Amino acid sequence: MSRAVSVCLLKGGIGKSTTSINLARELAHRDNDVLLVDLDPNGHTTTGLGFGEEFYSEAHLGDVLLDDAELEPQELILKTDFEIDLLPSNDRIEQVESDLGGVMMGSARLKQRVVDPLLGDEYDYVVVDCPAARGKLNDNALYATQNMVLPMRPESGALSGLEKTVKRLIQPAREHFDLEILAVVPTDLRDRIDHERPSRRLIEALVSKQNIASKIPNFGYVDPSFFEAIDDGSWDDDLPKPGIRHRSAIDASIREHMPLRDYDSSCDQLECYDELAQIVETGEVDR
């Protein structure tokens, strides 16, 4: 079954581009045809795959989405060396967002002109890296994909970013169309979770909310009773290490402009990205 998914959270620096790149790569590794769409004005996914010059190209997404569109999406799509195709961001995409506010059905253009024509025919999956701010680009992404993956890094503002995303994006969108959260993904965790540190605070907050806990992949989930057992001293088993753990190879892969699998195929965190790809394939977390 073909599916489109937005990687989204209303907070910057939370791991959206890294998650988008590696999710798309693992879907491709599982023998799927994958298009990665970069809607973030920062262009981290585009530059993170080595297309820095293309970020400043004359042709851009507005040439596909706006009323005076002159291009088909295939004319902008770039082939990568990593079994995925890329529809790149551009340094003028913020102007495109502004222009979308003045056109008929401006929130439906990505669906009408990119996702619907390509999904199922040319691509099995479309992964969209979203901006960190609310606006027409995010509206387009959510309407076009109607599925979300929410990455969460254990840092100040992550939980408030999740709350803002729910209140400002998800709830308003659900008044008009079905929008599914496929996964909430704790990422870049470094600390032990038996100490009162950012990693514990993030995981404990997520698993304590039933509607969110069911969306946490197995690699990021611990039973809430674990924290009670840790605090009362009754836990006598190995400590779990939930979430996508911080690895220098993940940071280095971005600096080297490639997905993790192509930089270091032995990295133990590839298992997490593979499970995330399975969730996108099946449409749900299988606990």
C-alpha cells in the first residue's frame, strides 16, 4: 500500500531532517521507490544530501505549485546516490509560502500537483520534511500526506513543541480531513533514564500519556511502571535505553551529506530507523 507521510513538529532543531532522510532511506532499503520532499525553508534535507548548489537554483517548487506554474514536479526532482529521489527546497520557498496564501485552494497544491500524480504510480512512499513554523507549507504537507511522524529530541521546548503541534496544526486539520499520527519518535537521547535528566523527562512524559504512548515505536517505549520501580529501588534488571540514541556516526553522516546507512551500515541505530520504516509501511505501531 502506498503512503505519504509528513515529518513535522512546530519546533526547530528537533531532528526532523535527520529523521526524514533516514526514514526515506530505510523505506528504499526495503525495496520501495521513495520520493523525499523538502518543504523546510532552511533546506537542511536538501543540503544534507549534498545539493547545496541546487538550493539556490532558478527553478523551484513555486514553479510547480503556483497558478503560473511552468514545470511538472519531475522536472525538479533530483536523483541521489542513495536509492531515493529528492524534490529539493529552495532559498525562495518562503516567498512561495506567502504566494500560496493568495491562490484558490492554496493548501491543496502539493496534493494536487505532486503527491496525487506521483504516489502509487512512480513512488511507493512520499516523505515530506516540514517547516518548524505554522503556515501554508505545513498546511500543504498535512493535507497532501494525512499521516505524520513527530520526532522529539530531549531538550527544552520539545514537549511544548508537541503541544503546539497538536493544538495549532493537528486539531485544526482534523476539522477538515482525517490526519493520523503514525509515530512519536524520541531521538538523539544520550542520558541514562534512571536519573532525573532530559532523556528520562522526555520518555516519562511521553509514555504517561495513553494517546501518545500507543504511537511510540518499540525502540522508544518503556512501560510506565519502570519509573516507579526505579524510584522505589525495586528494579533489578538491565536498564533500557529507549529512543534513537546519540551516535557520532549519525552526526557525521549529515556532515558527509549522506544517510546513516550509506555512511556506516554497522551503526546499531539503523534498527530504529528500520522499525520506523515498517511503521510507515503498515500504518501503525505494532506493540
